[in-house]
Amino acid sequence: MNDYLCGVDWASLQGPYGPAADVPRLLQTLRSHDPTVRGEAEEQLEDHLQHQGMVEEPAAAAVPYLIDLLADQEAPDRLVAYRLLRTILDCVELYESPRPLAEVPTLNDLARERSDWWLSRSPEWRRHGGYQRPVTDPCSAAAFEAVRAGVPTYLQALQDPDPDLRLGMAYLLAAFPQEWAAMAPVLAQRLSVETDPAVAAEMCIAAGIAGQPSDGAIVDAVREWRGNTDRHPHRAALIGLVRLLPAPDTALLAELADCLMEPVEDWESPAGAMTNAVASALGGLTADSVPQLAGLLLERMRVPDPHRHDFLALRLLLGLTFPDGPLPDGTAFDDLSRLQQEVVRLVIHARLLRQGPMMPRAIGECNLPRTEESLAAWCAGRARSAG
């Protein structure tokens, strides 16, 4: 890879503090047998590859070297390559879903469409000539594709004896649903022999985030972990199965709804990561594939908990009950379906609009009144006029 480093015009790549001329030396230093030296190089590289959570221009050029380091079983520390690849991937900002387009929009697609509608009506955007959904920055796109090129290496590293490395590879793979055909058989094989519950859980979550309806070995392998007595891999298996099964069963969806509704004190904690993974997997479904999910969420959200934030659940619920998007202007409460009326009543009675600024916006994205008072008046007023 030294030839590769020499072939890149690093001085022409701009990082947050100027040209990236130091990056090739720092990348080579990652192979040092001195852990202190490696640590210093890793820290400096992080500053070159990202800045304040935004990926920088040198990142895409550094990725091939990091993938090569990850594949080198003689390297003193392959995890340092994983950590930097993860940093790059976590700082990539994609505005287009990496998942192949489907004929029917997913719940996540519906949420994006509601958000676009909301922003298009914003007075601020109108003053600037109207809203257009942003497109992915070329720097982020290049970095994403560079990391994606390492999928064969990540799959190979799933065979490594080091459980930390296997866990890291599962995390990276979850970002690339386009590679599901290559991933599925390898994940199935590894899950059938995996002994570390944390690694198995991360593999199941990868299947839930990147997977698509499947059959055969991958479904059987994930299903085996559903019966695990350890709650973490058990729930991770549910996340995997909800994406892999064409028609997830009600018991599975009920358990995921329970997980989604548990209070989270720290969203950076394992509990927060699990809740986000549940929301991501459920958001990848279509409204007609899980008709029972709306009732399960409603049942749980009716029981308030001051320590719980219901935004992720409400976002899913709105996609399930308002699949046609925002209501037309002038819609009356009595014009809503029974299920839609239940959602509106829930918002009022559970005082969801008091849970932070994202809740009124979520309601507004359906063209519903955004305060408790106006929403209650709309419900009562329309009902009286209809009578």
C-alpha cells in the first residue's frame, strides 16, 4: 500500500486545518508496534478525516489503506483501522437512502415525505425561493463508497478469532443494504457457530437494518438466537427477523414495541442503541406489511411514563395511520378514520406535545394542529358542527 499512498496527491486534499500532507505518514504509523505511537497517530488522523462530525476530503483517500490494514492479519492492531473506518462512516451524511428503491414506500420513506412537505410550507424557505431536499455532499458520497468497497474484507474478518473485531465488522456491514446478497450467506454461517452473545446480537441487528425479506439459512440462523435467555441477543434477533420475515408475527412485533417504549436515560448507551435499532428496523417496513403494529403502539403509548420519550414510536405510528401523507387543508376531525381519530386523542390525553419540540413538528407534518389547545378545539369543534 505504500505505492498507493505515494500515488495520491495528498497536498491537494483539504482537511479542516489545511492540506492533508501529513495523512500518509500518520496512516503508516498505525502499523507501529508501539501502542502509544499508534494511539497518537489515530488521534491525529481523526482530526484530519472529520471535523465536528462532518467527514472531510482526505477521508475517502485514506479508506483503501485502512481496509488493507484491517485485512492484514500480521498488523499489530487491526482494530485501529476499524475505529477509523467507523469514525468516517458515522460522519457521512447521506440524504438518499442506501437501500434499493421499493415499489411501496417504507415508514421511513413516509416520514421523509412528511418532513419535505412541512419544510416546503415553511415561511423561511418560501422567502428563499422554496424548499428542495438536500443532496449528499460529494465528499460524503465518496467516503461512503470507499468504505462500502471494503465489504468483502469485513465479511472475511467475521471469521477472525477476536470477538471485538467480529463485532466491529457486523456494525460496519449494517450500513450497506445494497450488499445484502453477499452478506446474507456469510452472516448465516457465522451466526450458526457464533458463541459470543454480543457479537451475535450485532450480526442480528445488521440483518435487521440492512436485510430484506429472505428465507432459508439466514432466517433460521437469526431465529435460533430469538430463543436465547440473554435479553440482548434475544431482542437483536427480533430486530433481524422483523426485516427478514415477509409477515412478522404479532408476538415479535409486541416485544419490539415493548423495547421501543422503554425509557432511555442515555441515548449513547447500549439501551439507547438498541431502541434506535428497533426504530430503524421497523421504519424499514411498509404500513401494509405490519397492520397490527399501530394497535400495539397505541396500546402502549396510552400508558404515560414521565421518564419516556415517545417520538420514535409516534413517528412510526403516524406513518402507519396517515400513509397518504398530510391531511388536505380544511379536513374535519370527523373526516378522519377511526384509527386516525384514536391517534389524535392519544396525542391530547397522553400530552405528547409536551415532550419536546420534535413532537409538535411531527404532528404538524400531518397537517394537524400543533398545540394541545388548538388540537382539542379542532376535535371538539368539528364534532359539534357535524352534529
